[in-house]
Amino acid sequence: MADTFADVADVVSRFAAHGYLADQRLATTVFLQSRLGKPVLLEGPAGVGKTQLAKSLAEVTGRRLLRLQCYEGQDETTALYEWDYGKQLLYTQLLREKIGQIVGDAEGLTEAVGRIAAEESVFFSEQFLAPRPLLEAVRSEEPVVLLIDEVDRADEALEAVLLELLAEYQVSVPELGTYRAKREPYVVLTSNNTRDLSAALKRRCLHLSLDYPDAERELAIIQSKDTGLPAALARALIDVVRGLRELDLRKAPSISETIDWARTLAVLGATELTADLLAQTANVVVKYDRDLRRTLEVLPKLVDPNAELPGDAPGHSHGHGHEHGHSREPDHSHGPDVRAAKDEPGRHDEAYYGPSGPGRTQPAVGKSQGERSFNAHNARRRPV
């Protein structure tokens, strides 16, 4: 299987043969990666095919896939390498007699330590080195695809560790030296934009922002997965999903979840999309209770724009992205401006504020009245 691509069209056709429909921009980026030997950084919302691109790239090129899943608090021992301390300790126990012979005739502690130090390189050799994905990608005898998934979840310290690999495809191990890749890996980094990545990391990569595909491409993706759902229903389902993505949901439906929804409806033998059927299966694409409640509210309108929802009023527009009685803007109903407005005169009638005009006075609280109230409060608090 060819490890490189002839041109951009070759990328499109070979990826399509493995079930991944790449558009022109994405195919061009992959082609440039194979020719320029640079890592690719894919940024965008979850579920738009970033991780799947790396998997498909490995399938298309016949390379082995190595994956580093990033997370908060991760350090280089899980990304680069670590020393197998358990194995070192085991060998130390097994070689205790030999170690005793080495230091047995030493005249003092300093000489004994010196003799052991002369042998320490034995325990910090490749035999005790435990490579992690980054070092394994560099040391591999065969070409690999290295997926560094959700790099935005890792701390900035790990980004610094990645820079040497991304720039020169090499990893430095202080005790052993520098390993440089014999076969440069295809490196794919993904980010869900939970934080900004450093300029140094971005500078070393080809960059591409991915978003949800248009309706026609998403329909083609669903049909390529053999979901079993008729084309007309698949098109209607995509319209519903695209409407849900316009809502203020905590997590918008991904492409893979849309495919799952299509398969679910096919298994249930759906012959038409009704609001009731979609409501019964909405949990396939909506994973939070708040999102589910909002989805169930708007599904009738997404299925049939002429449907009347509870609370509809004449002249009240209900677009796909409109929330009924709930603004998509942040809720400031308890903010300081609103609280201040509630203190302004005019919120209540005259009976609340009392007579208006020059004769209106505020009841005064005299010192003696305050003292009586304070003393009464203290009296109630005294133990009986």
C-alpha cells in the first residue's frame, strides 16, 4: 500500500474508499503533510472527524497508529518515556551478591559509592527504558501515524515537551542521548478549543479548522455508512440535527451521533420522522438533561415548522435557534442592575409607597425605639 499520495485527488479517493469523505481543504492539508513532512493541527468542535482523520490516515497509508490521549495534569512520563523502576529493583535484588562483591573490599563509604556509581549506567540503559507514545513513534522501525488527541486538555508544560518532537522528530533522553526518527511519523494533533494553544506549537504545524459539514456533505457521510435509513428520511433527520445545533445546547450533536441516530431509526423500522419517534430516541444525540428538555420542546417545530407549541402566541416567532421564554443570552435576572431597578420607585402602586407629594415623609426610627428592639432581641437570647 502506498505510503504517500500522488496528488490531492488521490487523497480524496483513497480516503473515500476507507469511508472518510474529505473535502478539498482537508485533502490538500493531508497531501501537503505527506510532501512537506510537517505535523497537522486540527482544531474545531468535538465530533467533526478530527480523531477519525488520523485513524483513516493510518488505514489509507498502511501505517501503525500510535495514540497519546491528553488530559489535565499529564506529565512527560506518560508522553515520552519513564524508567522501569520495578524492573530495576528486581535486578538489584537478584544481583545483590554481585553488588556485594563489587563493594566488598572498599576501604570506605566514599570508595563504595564511587564503585556503585561507575556501574549505574547498567541500570539506566535501554533495557530498563519504558517508551511512551512520543518516544515509541521516534524509535519505531516501521512508519507510524502519531495521534496526539485533545492536546488542549493537557497543561502548557506538555506543550513544551512536544516542541522538540514537532520541530525535528526527535526526543532527548538525558541518560542515553537523543533519538531521531528513522522514518518520520505522520503527526496529527487535535484540539477542541477548550483553551488557546501556544504560538510556538502552532508555528510548527500545518493548521486547519474543522467545522460541521454542510447538509449535502453530511448526507453523503451518513449514506456512506450504510445506516439503512432511506435517503429522504436521512435528509429530514439532518435538517432536524442542524436545527438542534443552532440551539444553546451544552453539547451539540456530532456527526458520529447523527450516524447513530440514523441507525437507531432504521432499526426501529421508521417510515417517517415524527416528533414522537424523535423524542423517544433523542437521547442518542443529546446527552445532558437540560439539553434533552430543550430538545423535546422544539422537536415538533423542527419536524413541522407549522406545528404549534405550548405557549405559542400570535406574532411570536419560533426560529430553530429560539428558546421559548428563555433568552440565549446569559441570565442576568439576579444581576446588580436588575436588583437596582427593583429598588426604583414605580414598581408598586400608591398604596405600597404611601401618599406622594411634598407631604410624604419617611417614618423615623428613634434612638429609644432602636434600643428597645436591641434589648428585646438580647433578652430572647439569654438562657432561661
